[in-house]
Amino acid sequence: MKCRACREEMLTGYLDGEMDRRKRNCLEEHLARCAECRKFLEEAKKTGPELFRNTVRSDPPEYLWRRIRETILTEREESKSSAAGIFERIRIFSYIPKPALALAVVITLILIVGTTARIGVKSQSGLDPAIQEQMGYFYYLSDSSGDVSSNGSLGFGTQVEKYFM
Amino acid sequence: MQDIITDEVLAKAAEGDIAAFESIYKATSGFVYNVAYRVVYNAHDAEEITQEVFLKVYKGLKNFRKQSSLKTWIYRIAANSAINYAKKTAGESRRRDDFRSAVDLRQVPAGTAAGTPRRYEEAIEMLLKVLNPDQRLCVVLRSIEGLSYREIARTLKVNINTIRSRLKRARSKLITVRKEVVGDEM
């Protein structure tokens, strides 16, 4: 093991006891014959867990739990009241007396049926003149065809026709 | 901790039982508060972080599926909240801290810094402040809270080699500044 790799291991796995036996043996063999690395290890030990051994752990202040509890309860109340508010609005909108609802439905249906029927009638009468015009044209043609049949020819009896025929 | 917080307590807390949640708080708040304090080094900020953590835990308990242990889950929230807070406020306090550290390093005579518990804590604070928030968190979790590398990696959701690397850099830095800050007393 070379000095550099050795020192890296010292700063982590070796100091923290997180090193497998094979690596540990290698490192200790190196330490036995390298004075510089032994010196480095002494320095490294002073920055490992040993340095922090006497640090004081303090508990969070008492009032902190009360503050957290209060916040939780307040938020819970707020979310309850906002949910209740939504339900209340839905309830107000859906509060219609039943006879009134039935009447409203009947009136709506009458209006829909009445409007549809009116549109139908209107559209029928609107088509009448066109149909009549077309029918008149067919009558005219049939009258002309009557002339043709009396002449025994297929002509339309026009001046141009007469000239050429 | 897992022994103290039974499945029943956990289930009740998840349903919103405040008394059950209090027992979770009592079992874990020491860790959360101390980690937060050591990362931000300000009691008021540590309280804020602790409160934020437990509000998140309370809300998240409904969806907690025991895929990780409760301890790891709470530790993760605490670590992330502390680190985010430290990074967010780093810009604001960097100038002040750099100035203060420089002054402190000159004023604390070598060999006397660790003489009293208060001096010792001040020296530890100065040393940890030399590290960046990620390195500081790793040192706190390993050297003060005593978590294993595997536990730290799970808590922070990073590779175990990343933890080794952060610790290595942190300790290299500490070797350089330790003598200036505390002398040979510690």
C-alpha cells in the first residue's frame, strides 16, 4: 500500500472502524515501516470521532413541541372549515324543494318540445314555394311533352327547332 | 427508537392522533434538533428547521409505506431540511462568518481554546464552520451522531463512496485548521 492510499484510508475507514480485515492488515503493515504515515495518523485521529467526543447534545426547547402541536391543530381546523365550506356551498346550491324541481323540469320539457315543433313547422312552410316552383316547372314540361307526342316528334316546338327541322 | 415507536403508535399517528405523534416527536426530536443546530449553528434557525421537519413528518405519515425505516425517513427529512437551509442562508452569512472566523482564529490562543466546555464548544463550532454544508453534515452524522457509513448513505440517498469522499475532504481540512483553532489540547 502506498502512502497516499494509506492516508486516505486512515481518514475514513480506519478512523471510523469501517474497514475490512485484509485492508486493515495491509495498512498496519505499511504503518509499521513508515514513520511519516504514523505521524499523519496521530494528526488524523485528532479530527475523527475523538475530537467530537465531548460535544454536548441539547434537547429542543419545551415550547417547540407546543408550537408544533398548535400549528398542526390550527392547520387541521382550517382544512376542516374549508372542506366544510365547500360542502355548505354544494348543499345550498342543491337545496331546491322537490315540487319546485318537478315544475321546473316540466316547464323546461314543454319549452324544449314547443321550440322544436315550431322550428319543424317553420322549416316545412319555408320549403313550400321552392317545391311548388319545381312542381310547376314539371307541369310545364309535361305540357310541352304533350305537344311533342301530338306532333309525333321529340322536339320542343321552338322556332330554332322548326327552322332546322 | 423503532422499539419505542410501535406499529400501533405509527398507525395512530398516521390517522392524525396527536398524542401518538407526540411520542414520535419525543423519540426523534433530539436527533433532528441537534443535527439542525450543528449544521446551521443558530438556535433559532434550528428550531425553525425542527418545526418544519415535524410538520412534514406529520403530513407525510399517511403516505409512509415503511419501505425505509421511520428513523431513516425522519433523518432524511431532517438532513435535507438542514442542508437546504444552510445552503439558502450561506450567501447571506458567508461574509459575516468569514470575518468572524478570521477574528476568532487570531484571538483564540493555542492551547487554551479547549480549556472550558464553553471554549471547547466554540472551537468545535469554528472547526465545523470551516467545512461546506455537505461535509459538515457528514461529520456531524458520523462523528457526533454515530451513524455508520451505510446509515449515512441511506439517510442522504447517496453512494457510500460519496460519504467516504466527503469525510476524507472534511478531515483533511480539519487537520489543517485544527491546530490554529484549538492547539494541542483537544
